[in-house]
Amino acid sequence: DAKTTQPNSMESNEEEPVHLPCNHSTISGTDYIHWYRQLPSQGPEYVIHGLTSNVNNRMASLAIAEDRKSSTLILHRATLRDAAVYYCILRENNNDMRFGAGTRLTVKP
Amino acid sequence: DTAVSQTPKYLVTQMGNDKSIKCEQNLGHDTMYWYKQDSKKFLKIMFSYNNKELIINETVPNRFSPKSPDKAHLNLHINSLELGDSAVYFCASSRAGIMNEQFFGPGTRLTVL
């Protein structure tokens, strides 16, 4: 019941941009779109979040479709350290954060 | 300084035992959480505490009980451990509000034999 759909896995070459897609066709008007990632043997870490407009931070960019039914996490230059499972999550009013299966990103040197 | 810490990092125990996992955050957050990540790597929220009040309680067996002695701590007590409890347990904290990021601890790997 994560309400988001992501590809199981993606591959990227080091130093190249990566676009990680997420579909959330049942998103409601007040849901925030959050992205977290989990590096091997670590706890999840926050990447970015947004509501309607595209967002940038030091880690990544988040592009949100105009109808908000999908979004894309953009890593501008993938490094080996970016190899992780990336989770796209819709956050509702009650602080509840439900993780799906995520996308396992492999970065090749 | 570690933002969210958990002890122990590894816990191996026998079925039927009672065990606790401790969690501490030094971020001044008012909401803390416990998550369970099973062998298939699915992360599921178990509990969250806001100002000492339980605000989320998923379909978790009542053998699991969170205890918060103060705002900086949310410990997880597990009674009568079962094989299916084997998993990695993550503690997290945040300020209240869905815009605020959650900070996760390093996890505690629980193995029940």
C-alpha cells in the first residue's frame, strides 16, 4: 500500500546523470513527495521532497509532473557512493511514511 | 556527533526471550519512530511517538512495546521473541510535520534462534 510505483532496478555509469522515475497516480492534493535512499548496511537518508514545483538541493533535483501523477529524481553526476536503493514516498497528514520496494541503483565505474 | 544512535548494533537471542533496543536522538526532535526491515528488505513503520503520545500503531503484535522515558529516547521492548521477529530495526526522529525529514539510526540487526 505504498501508493507509488518505481522500477525495481536501474544502472548508471559513473559521472553521468541518472533519472529515477516514480509514478503516483493516486496522489492527493496535500500529499508531499519525498525521496529517501538507503546505502548498503545503513539506515535510510533523506534526499529531497516537494509538493508541486521542481526542487533542487545539494544532493539532487526533483522534477514533478504538472498533474503531479509522477515525479523524477535526478542525480546530476552519479558517483559510486550513490549506489543505493531509492525510495519515492507520499507523505500524508499523519506523519506516516510508507516505503515501497524502491529502485536499486547500480553505478558502474 | 551521532544524530540518532541505537544500541546494540547486533542482538542474537533465543526464542521466548525478552529483549530491548535503545534509541537516542540529540537533534531536539519531538517525534520518534521505529521501523522494521525484514529479510526481503521491506521497510515498515511500527510506531511513532510525539511528545510521549503514541500516534501511529501499525498492526504490530502487542509483544512489541515502545517506551519513551523522555523526548530524546524511544526504546523498543520485545517480549516472547519469535523466529519471525528476526529483522533489522531502525529508529528515526523528526520534527512534527510531513514536510520534515526523518533522520534514521544505523539499525539493530536482531536474530532470533
